[in-house]
Amino acid sequence: MAKAFASQADLEQKKITWTQLSENAYAYTAEGDPNSGVIVGDDGVLIVDTTATPAMAQDLIAKIRSVTDKPIKYVVLSHYHAVRVLGASAYFAEGAQQIIASRGTYEMIVERGEQDMKSEIERFPRLFAGVETVPGLTWPTLVFEKEITLWLGKLEVKIAHLGSGHTKGDTVVWLPSQKVLFSGDLVEYDAACYCGDAQLEQWPATLDALRALGAEKLVPGRGPALTTPQDVDKGLDYTRDFVTTLLQKGREAVAQKLDLKAAMAHTREAMDPKFGHVFIYEHCLPFDVSRAFDEASGLTHPRIWTAQRDKEMWDALQA
């Protein structure tokens, strides 16, 4: 029998951690599963990333309701991947007025939303508990180009696209008065970076732009909340190391005219000793190597992942 994706066998539920980072900011983290962020302002709540399904969103809503009864006015999509956005409909019953995304994120939904949704759900069923509650694709109601500023009463919230990396539409949410940053999957810590739709060459410059903000606390896309300036630096350095090593190995594989299976073996020699122990490493690596190989081959725009392409890639690696 053919070997299955590592993610299809990942059935163990993760422990949720709810951490207050400042007077207004909270982190909802889950041992390497996708994180969400929460900002409680004077007159309402903003969340960063929705969870994967409306059913799963109920736990995050319960955590929010444990600290405030204010309406959840804003939902920010840090980027487009189904596991981040398909829970959005749950927040309309809680007062949501806007779903906010960058232009790049909107364009990804148009281009590949349906295919990505089907692919992700089949790859990692545990992360889509209650998938029957998803009404369809999540569409933003407010699309910005580079940056917008919201005021939650007196609290300033900046929402910005500082550059591409994890996807072409990556968005961060920044509380300048409290130096708290919600990075989405631009930063990971103690978890693999999923790079299947990445702009790997651009990613380090975007990390530099994040570093320049001077965040003292940071909620990564996956992994624990980073609660000191030193930990924030570690997260940024960790992510840079992961993506630069991956792309370098992809370039070497292309230069050596390796096929995908050989490129995977070549990449593992460098990546396994440093990252083989972290959350979702085996889940991500086939997609990461495929994207690094493509980008090193000159395909700057990531190819769309479909369930069929997933299968073809996996078969090539098992051959």
C-alpha cells in the first residue's frame, strides 16, 4: 500500500493555550496547529485568522467571551490558506462587520481558492473538524493595497502588507503603542514553515521589514507566542534559517539536474538535523521542496496545488 501523507495520520488533538500579551492583545496557540490572535479594544474586538471551520471557531469565541462581551467587529486574514480563513462565517453572529485582507490575498482566493480548499481538507482532515459547517469560500469585504489603520476606540491598530514570503498576500497586524505583532505565517517558531505557495527569495527581506518594527511580543503563525524581544529575534532568525536553507538546497538540486525525489534527499541532508524534530516538519517538507525546486527553476509564481497535483507530487517522491 502506498504511504500516505504524514498529515493524514496526524489525529492527536493539540493543547490550546490562551495567553494575554498586553492590556489588549491575546494569543490563541495550539502546539504547532494554526494560531489566531485577538485584540480587545474599547468598543469591539478584532481577530487575526479565523480557524479552519465555523465549528472549530467556537472554542476561540469562547476564549474571547471569557474576557469580554464586546462585539467581534473585525476579522483579519493574514493570508489565504483554507486552514486560516474558512471559519470566518462564525463571527457574523458575534457582530463581525468587516473581513479584511490584502490585495494579494484577494487575488489568491480568486485564482486558487476552490482548489486550495479541496486540497487542504484532503491533506489534513484533523484541522478541518466540522468541515460540514463551512458555507464555502471566505471572501473579504474590505481589501487594502499596502496599509490601513483602524481605531478600536483609542487603540491604534495597523494592518499592513510589508512584503511577500509565505504567500504573495501576507498581512501583519501591529499594535504600535504596545509593540505587539501578529505575523501570520511569515514567522514560525518550533514548527516547520509551509512553503508550498511561498515567495522564498523575497521572504528574508520581508522578515527584515518585520524586525524593523521593533516588536517586543509576537504571535507567529504556528508555535508558541514569543513574549520577549529576545524570543522575537529567535523567531525571526529561525524562520530566516528555514526558508533560506530550503531555497539554497533547491538551487543546488536544480544546478545538479536532480529530479524531485533526489532533491528531497539533498534537502533533507541540511534540513533534518536542524528542523526534523519540529511540529509538522514531515507534513510540510514535500510541498516545501517542490516549491523550492520550482522557484529555483524560474517559476516565480507558485503553481496551484490541487488534490491531483498533491497525488502526483507524492507519487514522484515514493517512486
